[in-house]
Amino acid sequence: MLRELEFDFTVIDADNPSIDYRKCIHFVKSTQPKARVVVAAEIGDDEMWLDALDAGACDLVEKPIDGTYLERLCHRAASRAAAA
């Protein structure tokens, strides 16, 4: 399904036990190279954050996510997509 859609921004829940967030980031970036990927986690250690950035995430946020901050991330992603 992701291969059929085009999007500028996505949030991946690193705490979801049914997915490997690193593989998910790689998949998104391989199918949507310009998409901005944000990883959200309840509690993340430095290694987890570095793994996410190495995998291609552009930002890391702790849950619960502040709605205003999430809105800013969405607007920033849309602005970058429009400029590209």
C-alpha cells in the first residue's frame, strides 16, 4: 500500500511491538525518499535515537506528542515538499 501512495510526512511508533521501527524507516525511505520520517517513543535511550537517525529519521519525539509541535512538523514537511 505504501508503494501506491505519495506522502510528505509520517510518524512511526517505535513502541509498537508488531513492527521493527528501523525496518519501517528503511522501507518508507526506499519507497518515498523525500518523505520526512519522525519516530515517536514513550521512553528512548541514546542508542535507540541514534539507530532511528541512522535509519533515516529526521526527528525524534517523546510520547505523548504535543499537538502544536506535531502541527509544526507537518507544516515544515509540506513546505519542503512544495519547494522541491
